[in-house]
Amino acid sequence: MHFVRIQEVKLAVDLYISAGEWTTFSHYGLNEQMAMESLFASNSCWRYIIEGEDVIGIVGLERINPLDKVAEPCMAILPNKQRKGFGLKAFQKLCFGLGVNEIGLRRLQATILSDSPSHKLLDKSGFKCEGVLKKLRFKNGEFIDGLLYAWVKGEN
Ligand SMILES: CC(C)(COP(=O)(O)OP(=O)(O)OC[C@H]1O[C@@H](n2cnc3c(N)ncnc32)[C@H](O)[C@@H]1OP(=O)(O)O)[C@@H](O)C(=O)NCCC(=O)NCCS
């Protein structure tokens, strides 16, 4: 598995949407292009995940704060490639290969919704739950809680 820098935002956007991640922010009422421009805004870096010859998903570090050395990892694996172990492998490569070793980050934080498929991925990568974010996001007609997970250098 390796990562390739994203040059063509439109292709990355299509991939992200097809992995189902679009549903998490469609309620903001932004059109697709605007939402994606905001997603790929400055202070973030995004990469395709390549397995063999194929693009199987996308990873990103968002809101990179170079002073505090904090960022937020994100990822989406294409539906037909999920549950095969690629997500965990890519997530750890993103966090520790790119984030900690290359960029020098010391804190990685991820806010997930309580019904997210990412719990095990975070647990298995040494992230700890730091708290509940009450009624964080509007989904399916109601506000649901979020959870703040973090990995902190020297703490895990
Ligand atoms: C979350 C996601 C990245 C996981 O990728 P994946 O390649 O399927 O994950 P893996 O196969 O490496 O599985 C890692 C662990 O998570 C668990 N897991 C994966 N998908 C799960 C799901 N939908 N529900 C519950 N657990 C799940 C696996 O069982 C595995 O744990 P195990 O080894 O104890 O069985 C993938 O489902 C995805 O891209 N979803 C859509 C986008 C999204 O929700 N992104 C996260 C928000 S940033």
C-alpha cells in the first residue's frame, strides 16, 4: 500500500462521495463543489490510497496546526474494498507515517459520531476517547452526540 498526492480535486471528490462520506455533511446545505472546496481547503493534505494498481480510497489530515503540531485524520475506503483490513493499515500509515514521522505532529484528534464505523480503527491505533460532544450534528432528523478521540505523543 502507498499514498499518492491528489492533483485533481474533482476525482477525489467523486471518490469521497462514493465511499459514503458525503452523507456526513450533506445537511449543511452546501452544494457539492463548495463543500469539497472547503474540505480540501488550506491547512490540509489529502492522498489517494493505492493498493496494487488500484485507488481504493482517500486519506487526509485536516486543520493542520503547524505551531501546536495538531491535526485531524480523515479517511474513506471505497465500499467494495471495506472490511478487508485496508482501512486500519491506511489509517496507521496516515497518522504515524505521514502525520507523526514526516510532518512531526504530536497530537492527532478525531471527532466521530456515536454511530460511526471507526471506533475499532481508533482503538486499535491507540487513540483514547477524551469525551462526549453532546448533540454535535444533525442527522436523520435529530441531533446526535459526537465523541472526541485523540492520540497524543508520549501519552499512549
Ligand atoms: C471506517 C472505514 C474507513 C473502515 O475501513 P475498513 O477498510 O472497512 O476497515 P478495516 O477492514 O481495516 O477494519 C478495521 C476494524 O474496524 C472494524 N469495522 C470496519 N468497518 C466497520 C463497520 N462498518 N462497523 C463496525 N466495525 C467496523 C473492523 O471489524 C475491524 O475490526 P476487527 O479487526 O476487530 O474486525 C470505512 O468503513 C469507510 O471508509 N467508511 C465510510 C467513510 C467513513 O465513515 N469514514 C470515517 C469517518 S472520517
